Amino acid sequence: MPTLRNAHKINHAPSDGAQAFSLHFKWQTKNLPSHYAQVIAYAFLSGLKFTLLLWLLICPVLQAQEITIPISSFSNLQLNDWQQKSFKGETQYQIVSIDKQAALQAKSTAAASSLYKEIRIDLYKTPYLNWSWRIDKRLSINNEQSKQGDDFAARIYLISGNKWFFWKSKAINYVWANNTDKNTTWPNPFAGENVMMLAIRSVDDSTKQWHTEKRNVLNDLKNIFGEDIRYIDAIAIMSDTDNSSGSALSYYSNLYFSEQ
């Protein structure tokens, strides 16, 4: 059997099929480590067709390395990279084990505070926000689009802009609505149209059960604000009950941005 050292000495007739494969080979291997290219070259020159077939099968897998940016899975049992911002009282946030996984638990009683993390996300590269959440108790609110009803058992903020020039910032707020239909948008009653609310879950969705979400943030921002917003500068989690003087128990897990 020829070695890699002298494999180039083997004489094969340059058929049309071989020429076509050669072009395909050069295209497929130009960005691969040298040892992958050597294996394929050896397989081609020594006529090991099953190796070539195997390569053609695994090549897409090797190429499909999706970009993901983790925000937090809460599996490290720490919140060191998150900061807390209080608006009224404090929602109690802690990492717990539930359903055999680590999750962020939020308990709120007539309080409103958030956890936030400053992180720059390029939505042209990773436009999708992924997360899982559940609520164990609904809030009794009639009009959640008013100041008196602006409470949600679970919500996730995405902020684009400079926090020191807040009037230039824009934010989208994915909420677990109390009675508003899913996919409804409305301006935040305190912040106006620079902060838009979007109902992801609502009264028809079951409590005490995990729900997994995937949102194309780039498209959502475009549809809501009518412009391309490329960067996200911060993300916040909040369970709040201050306006309605109610109570909520919620969980969040596995937040990350992805390419698709």
C-alpha cells in the first residue's frame, strides 16, 4: 500500500470524473486543517471509494459549526456577571435546581427589580435569542397596557443604545402576558414608544411547565421600529408585581444568541 510520502507517484488517468472531483476536493479542503486534506488526498489517490463516500457524508457536518453566544445557562450557580436594578422593592432572584436542571428563580411580591447584563451582540451575525421559561402563578390584572397594570410574571428586555443617552436607546420587551393576545405589540406605558412590549406567551399557555422560545430579534426590531438595529448592548430579566401589588413565581433558563 502506498504511503502518504509517495502517494503522489501513483499514476491515474485524468478522467472527467476525476477532474470534477479534483475541483470539488480543492473547494472542500481549502479551509480544513492539513491532516484532513492529507486523508482525503490519500483516499482519492489510493482508490478507497468508501473513504471518499464517508468524507462526503461528514463534510457538511464539519462545515456546519453554528455561532452561538451564551448569555447564561445558570449552571455555574453564580450571578456574578449580572447586576441588579431596583425600581420598587426587590424581586428575589436565586439559582435553584428544578426539573433536574439549574434555573434562575424569581419571586416577586409587590416589588420590581431586574437582573441585567451588559453585553454587545451583533444581530447581523447572531440574530436569534433563545431561552426557556415558566411561570407558576398568574397575575390578576385587567389592563396590562396601562401604568397600573404594567406587571408581568416574566419578561426579558433587550436594550440597544447608550445607557447614558437613554433618549437615544430603543428596547424590546418580550413578556409573558396576563391577557393580551400573543404577538401583540404596544408601547410601554412609562417609557413610551422607545420601549416596545411584545407578548410571547399569554393566558392560554400552561403554568408550571417549561416553554422554549426562539425569536429573530433583528426581524422583531425591524418590524416594530421600522429600522435596522444591528447591535444589542444589554439584556435584562425581570419579574415585577409593584403596580398591581400582586405576587409572582417564575423561572428562566438557557439564554443564548445563535446564528440560526
